[in-house]
Amino acid sequence: MLSDLPLWVFDVLFVLNRWVHVVGTTLLVGGILFFEFVVPLAVEDLKDEQRLAVFGRARWVFRKVIWVSIIGLLVSGIFAGWRMWTIYTEYDFTTGSAWLGPKPWFATHVIVAGVGMLMALRLTSGRRLLARPVRWMQGVLILLLVSIFLANIARQVRMHLRELQPWRAVTGARQVSP
């Protein structure tokens, strides 16, 4: 069924999928940065009751942003993982590369991002505001930034393997399909 579709459909889907992943990441990380840096400064002159009320309302609104971005990230991440699975599983470890192929980087990216997203959900979806919410947001932000870094390493390794293909074809080394 999928093989009957024209190639341009896949090209459009891959571009849209990457766009959804980038937008979801931007909303999640940007929202956390806003919630962590702007909101505390904006409410520092308020009384404690007013400050908690503003934090509560901000959590309520931000919860929707978190859910939308996490759903977008999960759907686009699964689709991207499916698309790249051949590259992740066919790496030849005998080449001596220090990068060890893209699969460990991809797996670590998924795990770290999953923990960060679960922490963000816990922070915004609980009935009560957690103690020291800004500290929690800082932890989530660090996890998500590390996850973005890991995704970039996996992408760089994939690109490196693709660049090695002409060399492998000339030397007779085992090739990795793109």
C-alpha cells in the first residue's frame, strides 16, 4: 500500500514531519524558558497569594501547550524513527569509527527526551504546584537541551555514514544504505 504512493508524497511527508518535530520542540523548550525566566520576574513584586495564583493560571495555560507539543513530538518522532530505522540497524561496527553508529545516540535521545517530557507533564498536570517549580523547570530544560544535542549527534553520524559511502564503494568496504 505505501509502495503504491508516488515518491513526492513521501518527500512532502518527511518535510512536514520534520517541521512538526521542530515546532513541537520550539514550543516545549521555548515555553519552558518563558515559564522559567519571564514569569518569576514578572510576579516577584506580587504578594505570595497573587504570585501563586499567577503561577497556577500560567500552569493551566502552559499545560495545553505541553500536551500539544508532546503529542506532535511523539508522532513525528515515531515516524522519523521508522524512516531511519534501516540506517540505525545496518551500521557496520568493524569500521573502527569512534561514533559507534547512530543507533545508541538515537536511543539515548529518545530516553532523555522521554524523561524530560514526563517531568514537564508532571510539573504542569499535577493538582498542586510542586515545591520550587522553577528548579523543576530548570531540570526539564537541561534534559531537553541535552536531548536536542543527542539528536544532533545522531544526525551528524548518519550524515557522516552517508558521506563515507563513495569511499566504501571504491575501497570495497561494507556499505550502509542511506
